[in-house]
Amino acid sequence: MLLRKISIYETPTHFYIVGGNISETRFHLLKIDRTEPADLKLGEPEHLYSKAEIKELLATVSGSSILQKADRRRGNGAETPKIVEAVTDAFGIVGAVRFLHGFYLVVITEARAVLKIGYHQIFKIENVEMIYVPAGNPPTDHLEEMKYKKAFESVDLKTDFYFSYTYDLSRTFQENALAREEGPRVASDSKFIWNRYLLEPLRRNMVSEKWMQQIIYGHIGHFYVCLNCAKISLTLIGRRSAEYAGTRFLKRGANYKGDVANEVETEQIVWEVSSSPNLRYGKFSSFVQRRGSVPLIWSQDPATRGVVGKPLIRIEIHEPHASTAAAHFRGLRKKYGSPIIVMNLVKRREKRQHEVILHERFQKAVNYLNLFVPVKEKIGYLAFDVARCNKKGMVLPKLEEIGFRAVLSHGWFQSFPLLHNRINQPHPLMEEFEAIKAENGRFLLQTGVSRTNCVDCLDRTNVAQFGIGKVALGCQLYSMGLVSEPIISPASEICRIFEEMFDEHGDTMAQQYAGSHLVHSVKTYKKTAAFQERSRDAIQTIQRYYSNTFSDYDKQHGINLFLGIYRPRINCAIPIWELPTDHYLHFPIGFKQKADYCAWTLEDQSENILEESSWNGRTASICSQEARKGVKEEMDLFDQNYRCFRLSEFDILCREFQITRTISIKSINQEMNSHSPFMKLFKSSDSMPHPKSKSKKQELEDDDDDEEDDGDLVNNDEEIEYAPDFLRITKPILGNMKPPLRGVMSKPLDSALSIGLKTTKEGYGVDISRPSDQDLLKYRSYAKLGDRNLRKSDPETQKSQTEPRPKFNDNLLTMSTTVELKPTSLFTLDSTFQCETPAVSKVAVKEYENMLCAYNTIPKPSARDLEIFSCYRPARIL
């Protein structure tokens, strides 16, 4: 269990770091020596302190004099105490870093909760503090030291960095739910841990993991959707890879190990809040996608661009055996399994060859790799020219068809079994779906992953992932029983929310990689894209151009320094700002790929990585067994979640409730209420500009990778190229469907059954339908006979003949030929109106009378009882 409350106390020779649990009842101590400026020496006592013991220890060190940091700055001439509280109630230790002189300790001082996944709370870093460890003041007069510190701080930890004390954000929900509850802790995925280099000095000193706060870089979006009968938590998490990380034009393609640029793992999580918050027993569902640059060794030199325009794409190394692509797909198979579906969104037809180079090389690499794997494990390759298809406004419908193929092939994870009727009477679109269950038989697993890329992996990729994610969301809600069919209407309110979440996700990823927001959002690819979207596109294009031209180099230096790619005076004697290129930092000279060219799915023996069980038993570990010894402590999720030891402040609770993003709708496919007069600003098909006419703003947009090609329009079927292996591994149900998917969806129901209340058929497999006419006729005849017999035998009914009666009763009384039917079985004619008095035997009556006598009078003993008693009494006296 990670420590929650951390306070740092400073003396001239040591730092004393005190960490406690959430209830502040148990404390640990970490001691840092300040006398060695060039080294970081830490000591961790194994003793577990109580609150009284830790106060006594600090009082012993300071002579019962603790001064706050604010009081130390007053300079009132008073005697300086022996111990000073440097940081109070910190949220965690990010790590330690050294440039040229002493170490800096990076501590999270401010954070706020942004999300809850079951019992687990997710925090976003709001502020950090770098504490200089050696005694004395930081070397502010040393110019190079301050330059390195400034470059390190250019990676703003206050923006888009997240952490959690109880939930491993580096792993997917499926991995966390399947993790073993007992035994050694499953290690985090090193690919998505951004402070791995900063934690190395602590691990070298055998500091236990409970002190180390691992952080991820990316985006987290969240919405609550309130239905009349259910409440849904919708979460979107984007994890950016720390391998081969950098900015737009400076990091393209992949390195020798198969780590691609701009690699992001996108996960959508749906939780029915009324269910258990436990990950293993609540109603959770998740779906994972990946994005990343084309896994080839290629580049774009910004110096080859003009004032506007795109730099030339250059293939640096032509690999006949596709070693880089093999290493990349080997990593995906290692984590997710098969099938792997690749959606390549680069253009396939251009007047001047630019993106088509990547398409041809990538397709050849995939075809080569597919020669050495079985049919079921082949890589499904799909080429989709989004820019050309957008001219007819058919991007989103086509993505929906592709999405169904991908989602039904991978499946999705859910922590509960399928409903009974979803198995016996599935929707026509779900008939080919084969759910893969976990060992416990309850969980449904996702196997394989969809990988999407364009040139930048920003605008087009975000739209494609939205299309696949929207299909997956419909399947998730369908499996929960919240919708009657696995389709979400494009005009529904929940689709608007999901689109907004993906736009925010894409904006964040674009800001991190390209220095601006999305140039083309999801709205751009709709038929009714507004003119304000086009002006927004031009503004973002200009911002992206200036960011790539002037600030990307400094940003890349900071990333290399933060991740430990460049280490001052260790792997390079030249200062980082004087390096002409960082190519050799990412592509070391003499690197040899030892993987088999044919059996490329086997592990590369040159990768010396400690592994632990996770998604399917294989995820890289980043902490040693010695450092992990202090982690296995009892974790009380009840205390973590409800905090009964602390008084609740209603002002804070109300403020947090107002911050949460919540909408209330009647049904999942409820349409948006849009009666704004500004809807006239949306363009129609008649008002679309001619494809050959371009303004100056549109010519400037050629800098963006998503700008549409000015070639002739072609048939929509030619804009998607399905590889034969893609058709083999995906479900063929949608391939033969002529009508579009949005026509399959029926009219939304207005009854309560469409807003989350499950029918008997959905819950129990019993279909309550209207009886047939023959059954109704028999029932009416039976009811008439019963009413006739009741009136004939009941005297009170005969006395009330003067009261008004229904017409059919009058007809019954006039019936003279009615025959009384009596069953020949042993059962009586008992009913809800009368019952036959049962006959009581004489033996039962005698037994009942004897029982009453035993209670009312003293019974006289029998002769036999007197004889036994007389024999017993002498023996008792003797």
C-alpha cells in the first residue's frame, strides 16, 4: 500500500521523510543523508511507528522544536531550530534527479481527485516542488546547472500527469481485474511509467515501493449518465508511452526495439454505479485501442518544408525482413494476444507521392510478417483513405461497419456474465460473436487489439478511434441490458457526450505531440460541419506550424532529460542544447536485432526484461523483488473509499458534486434537443464549396496531414482496401449487409423498459406474451363455470340478487342446463373463497384431549410407571 501523507523535515545533516496511511495511525520513516553532495544515501528503518512514537522521534531530533517553513522565512532574529518542516502533507515522491551537482527530490505538493473507478480514486497533479538534497543552497550561480533544471522543468508535471494510490494506471482495467488478490504484487507496465528514470536512485538504495508514486502522462475524461433506472460512469483514459517519446517532426516512425512515436493506449470503461465498487464483483466493462506511428524507420526533416507545407517523408532504412515492424507487433501480441487489426489511414492515391510511400512500405511489411504465422494469428491489414472518403461525407458510416468487424473479433472485457437472453436470443448483429471467458467463468475477455495510424496519428486517427469506440460502447451497453440492440444513434445525447470526450482526448494528445489542438475534430467529418469548425481548423494549423518550428527542439530536450534518455556527463559529455541531433540517443550504434527473421513472434533474447503476469501473463516489470518487499501490506478499500475516521464537510462534498460532469436522460438513444437559432450556420450538401476552389486559409491548411487530396472522386468501395487476411480473421456478418447500420436500429422505445429496467425475458429467459385466442376461450369458459358454482353454493350471494350485476352473470343465472363438474382426484375443491372442512379421526381427537389434560390437571401415573419408580427409590437411598 502506498503512503498517503508525506511530510519532510530538514536538519543541517539529514532529511527525515515521514509517511503515513490514510487514517494517520501508522507511519514509516525514510532518512536521507545530506553530507554527500555527489551521492544519494537513504536509510529506511523497518519499524512501524504509531502517531505517538513518530512525534517522540521528531521531538528527540529537534529538541521539541519544530518550525514551519513560513516561519523560517520571517528572519526575526530568533534562534534557528534544529529541525524545519520543509513540506507538509505531500501526496507522494515522484523521484530524484541529478544534473551536474547534487540531487533534487521531486515531491507532489498539490493534487486533486478527478475520477473514481469503483473503490479506487484517481488524482491529477496540480503542483510539484524540487527540493535540493545536499546541505546549503542550490547552485544558482552555475549557468549549466540552471539550464538543465529549466529544461527538466519544461516537462510540466502540473499538466496531464495522473496517479493513484490503489489502482495501477499503467495497466488496463482487464489486467487490474484479473490480477491476483494474494501473493506478490504484479508489477506495473514500464512502457507507460514516465518517472521510471527518476525512481532509479531510490531503487538502488533498496527503498520499498510504498514510497514511490508512479505517474502516467496522457488524458482522463469522465462523465456520469443518469437514467431513470440506472446510473452509468463513462470513463476514457489515454496513456502515452514513455518509449521513443517526443514531438511531432522530431519523432517519427519507430526505433530498433519497435517502440513507435506518439504511441497511446486508449481505454474506455463503463461502470454501472448501482453495482458493487469491487472490480471483481461490480458491473464493469472496458475496451482498449492503440494508436502509434507507422512502425518503420522513417523521418520528416522540418528543414525541408517551406513557409507552409509538409516536410518530405524519407525512409531511412529499407528493411527486407521488416525487423522493426516485427518487434512492434511482437510487443502487441505479447500483451494483447491475437487478432491484431491494423487500420492504416494514410492516403493511397496522390498526384505527388507523399503519404503513399508509407502505405506501400507498411503493407509490404505486414504481408511479409503474415507469411510465417497461422491464419488465425495473422495481422489484419485495412487501408482506409479518410481524406478521399470525406468528400462524400461517408467517413462515420464506413467506420461503423469497420468497427463492428473489429469489435466482434476482439470482444470486450466485462466483469459479469452475459444476460440469459443475450445468449439464447442475440441481436442479428451479434449472432457471430463468440465470447471468450476467463478461467473463473464469469469474466468476458478482450483478445487482440485494434491499432490505428495515419501520418501524425492525431486528427484522422482520433476520428477512427471514435468510430470503433462508439461501436464498442454500444456493445458494452447492450451486454449490460441497457439497450435492446448494440447500436448507438448518432443523434443521441450519449453519442454527443462520447464525441465530446474523444475530442478532448484528441486535443490533449495533439497538444502534447504537435503543440496545438486538433485541426480536424469529429464534427469536421460529419455532413453538417459548421463553418466555425473550418475557421478553428485554420487557427489550429497556424498554431501547430509555429510550435513545430520554434519550440519543439526545446521541448524534445526536456523530454530526453526527464526520461533519462540523455544523462549529463554520463552518456554524453556535450550539453544537450549543443547536440546537433538526438538520433544516436534513440538509435545506438552497434545495436543488433537477435530475433529470428522468420519466427518473428518469438521473444528477442537481447531484451533482458523481468516479467510478471498481467493481461495474459506477460507484462514488463520495473521494480526488483527486494524493493517490492514493503508493498505487501493489508489494504482496506473500505477505509480508502468511505473514510469513516474523518468528519465530512458538506461544503466540500457539494463542491465536488458540482464539479462532476453529469447528464440526465430518459434512454440511451434519446436524441439531442437542439433548437438553437445558430443551427442555420451549419452547411448542407448544397452549400459545400467546390473541391477545386481553395482560399488562402485553405492553402495554409496543407500543412496538416489530414488535408484532403484534390484528386477526382471515386466510388466509396474503392476508398477502403481490405487485405485478404483481414477478411479471414474478422467476422463476416457485416460484409454482406446492404443497408447501412443506422437503418438497422428500430425506433427508440418510450416505455420504462427502454431506460434500464430489464424485462423478464432479459433477466430470467421467460417471455411473457399475449395468450392465443384458443387459450383465452378456454379461460373464459372456466371462469364462467366457477362463478356459476359460487353463486349457487353461497347463500349470501343468493340474498344479494337485488344488487346490480354484470351482464354475463345474469346470463349464467339463467342457465338451467349447467352441469356441475367435480374432479375425481383426492384433492378438494378449495379456492380463495371457501375451503372444505377436513375430517378429524378419533385417534387424533383423543391425542388432542390428552395433551390438554397434561396442561390443565396433574396426570395420574400408570401402574407400570409406579413399579419402575418403586424399584428406583431404594437404590437411590442406598
